Amino acid sequence: MLRFGPSLAILLALPLLAAPSPNEKQIAQLYDRALGGDAAAVNECIARLEQVLALRPNDELARVYLGSASTLRSRDLGFGLEKINALRRGEALMDEAAAAAPDDARVQLVRAVTYEAFPAVLARGKIALRALADLVPRVEKNPNKLGPRDRQLLYLNAGRAAEKAGDKNRATELRRRGIALGADEKLTRELEAVVARP
């Protein structure tokens, strides 16, 4: 069963899509509700993102969000072929977007954070860890690649990845950088709580 933690729930920040869309706010709200477990919102979000891609087939940010939404659909289905197909479709869409937009930090972040939320049995943790480790120096070299809120999310997840790799000092350092940004109150609280843990 897929479980999406609070950091994935905070992932969505406008603008959701690479180019302005009249339905962008509705899609953002649907995605947020989908992350919270609303199965009907998942299906509607998928339909709206598919419409965006029909109009803009090269919108890799919409594609990576569509992939993430497909994994949410998999989360909501009972065990069986439909569940597996939804998960595979989500993975394929996110991987396609990441391959097509290797320099788009937002696309890479959405994929990494979604993969990090997967259960270990799905073996996407290494992809997430590698992507997060690659993103940190790229974004620190050019902070404009991500907005402050997304940089904070990156530090939260990169800190978690460093901790999983056994480097607690690096994990704490990354989390402190995220706290220093102070861009999002929920993210800041989550980072502070993790740093305060014994």
C-alpha cells in the first residue's frame, strides 16, 4: 500500500504547470485533495492533467504530476491488475518527464519526492536518493531553479535521504538549511521537529 507523508502533501505549490492554464487552480486543489486520500479527486485530477497534456504534449511538469496522480490512483485501488497498471503508468510518466527535462529541477523534485514515498518493496528508493543528492548542489549553485518553498522541500527530503544513507551529520546540515529558508510554515515545523529529535 502506498503511503504519502506530509512532505509529499506539501509538494504542491502554484504554479503547478509549466505554462499558465485556466484550470490550474482547480487542478492544484484536486491534487491536494488527492494527496489527502480523496479518490474522486484523484480521478478528476488525472482527467484534467490529461487534458492539459493533450493541448501541450511537451509540458513535462504536467506529465510528472500526472504520473504522481496515477500512483495515487494505484494507492486507492484494491490489489489486482488495475492497481499494478496504474502504478506502472505513473512510474512511466514520471520517468519520461524526468528524462525529457533533466535540467528542470521541479520535475526532478516531484518525481524524487513521489518515489521516496513508495514502500521499499517497489525499489524506487535508490532513484529518489540519487535524484535528491544530485539536485541539492545544482539548486545551491543556481537557487532560481526552485522557489524557496520547493528548496525547503528539497532540503527536507534530501535530509531524509542522507539519514537513510547513514550520514546523520549531513542530514542535520540539510535540514538546518531548510529551516533557515523559512518559506513555508508547515515545512519549517516539520524540519524543526526532525532536527529536535534525539
